[in-house]
Amino acid sequence: TPLIVGRVEGGYFDERARELYITDSYLRGRVLVFNMDTMAFKRGWGAYGKPLKDIPMTGPAPKYDPKGPPAKDFIGHLTVAVSDDGFVYAADRQADRIQVYQKDGKFIREFTVAPETLDRGSTGGMAFSPDQRFIYVSDIMNNVIWIVNRADGRTLGHFSFFGRNGAGLHWVHMVATDSKGNVYTGEVDTGKRVQRFLVSN
């Protein structure tokens, strides 16, 4: 692709639309959409739906302050997921927030998860429950999986804990679900493992 893409953090295949969503942390963070079959670039945006041309390329990078106003640009480690009803979720991990968009990049709303979390942040990878009611969010700093109500962005609870034993998490990086609702976690750095958490009905 002729478009410069740097520090790719995540991707999502929208099979029905034949589109590939890529997130990177280059130029203050961007959501980039490509044709899945030809890899032709189609559209993209920054935080709050900012046009790509308006993302600043110079000046100090934004920093997260839980007591200050939200950063106008993405801060770092941006991941993406697309719901079945066509909303795009972008998790800005170092800002402890998730932003919601229409597929054309129109900003809808944002919500925070564990907003007091500093350093690497709380909103890493995202995965939906099979019925799309919940978003599971991996938290590399607190080493838990947050359960978020998708309808209103409320954090309902979490599971797991910091530790190297079974069911504990150490440097949890990404999360996924299967058709039965079971949750899979992937740990990096010295964690280096995948675990499956069974969901009981």
C-alpha cells in the first residue's frame, strides 16, 4: 500500500463488507480501512473522527491525565473491533478509553474503563460476547479482563487477577471469544501463554 502505516497495533476483518480495519500508533494514532481483496485504502480517521489531514505531525505527543480533559488525539496502543450492528470500537489503551464510531468514521461517544490506571493503560484488546451485549477488555496494567455493558459503556465487573498461576494473568495483552462465549487471553513479555476461561450459564 502507498499509505505509510507504522506501529500497527490491531486489525479486524469485516467479512460482510470485505473491509480490513487497521489501527496504528503513527501520527497520533489512526483507524485505517482497506479493501480486503485489493488492499486499496478506502478511508480513515483519528480520535473523535478527526480527518487524517488534521492530525498533527509535530509537537509534543499527548499525555494522559485522569484529572484533566480527554486528549484530542489518540495516545497509544490503539486496537479496534466492529460489532455486528456496524459500530466501530477503538480502544486507546494509554488513555483508558474506548471510542465508538459509525463505519464512515462519524464519532458517536466514548467511555472510560478504570480511568485511574496510568503507564500502559487499561483498555487493550476487545472481544464481544456472542450476543454482543458485553465487551471483554484486556487490561495489561491491572491484569484483569473487564466486562463492559456495550449499550451504555458501564463497567459491570472483571475476572482474573495478577499472578502466574492458572487463571491468573501476567502482562495480558489481547482477548478473544468463541461462539460459546468462552474467553481466551494472550499474555506477552514474561507471561507468554494463552488461557481459556469457561463461561457457565
